[in-house]
Amino acid sequence: MAQHTVSYYNVHWYSLLLEASSNVHCNQDVKERPVMWDTGALYGLTPFASDFIDYKEVAISIQDTAHTNIVVGIGIVMWKVEASNGTLFYLPLLWYHLPAAVISLLSP
């Protein structure tokens, strides 16, 4: 498997974080889709290109238990999370775009 290094510590990425409170992209169907915690994954993944706020096309082969799939993109997904005390915060996550996925996986 080819190893790709993607650096998102740039001016654009930081500006996205600073603007997060007023300008976070959100899919309307996000509450309708299952998301599974995958504690063994290095990155999360999603089948939806629209989840990303920053995106780079790639071609990375990944192997699951039965198939080899192709990751077609990698980028930042920004989650809005409410803590138990009601405080809102934004969590930027590096995710793969895998169109063949049937669910999203969150890597903690």
C-alpha cells in the first residue's frame, strides 16, 4: 500500500477552524446516517464527498476482510459536538472518502 503524507497544518486549515462557529458545512441527512466508532482505525471514513470542508483527491488501496477498496479522497471533516454540560465545540478530523462504504466510521 502506498503511503501518502497530507499536511493540513496550513493557513487555509487554521482559517476554517477560526470560522467554525459561523461557517461549518453540515449535511441535512447527517442524523439519518449511521456512524460507527472504529477504535482500530487510523482515520475515519465516509462515503459522502459533501462531508468534507477540505479535500484532496488520492487513490489509496485499502483491504478489508473480503475486498480491496479504493479511497478516492482524503480531507478534513468538521463535527459539531455538544458536551454533557451544553458547551459546543468543533472537532476537525482527518477522514478518507470511500464511496463504496455503506456507513461512516469514526476513529477516536
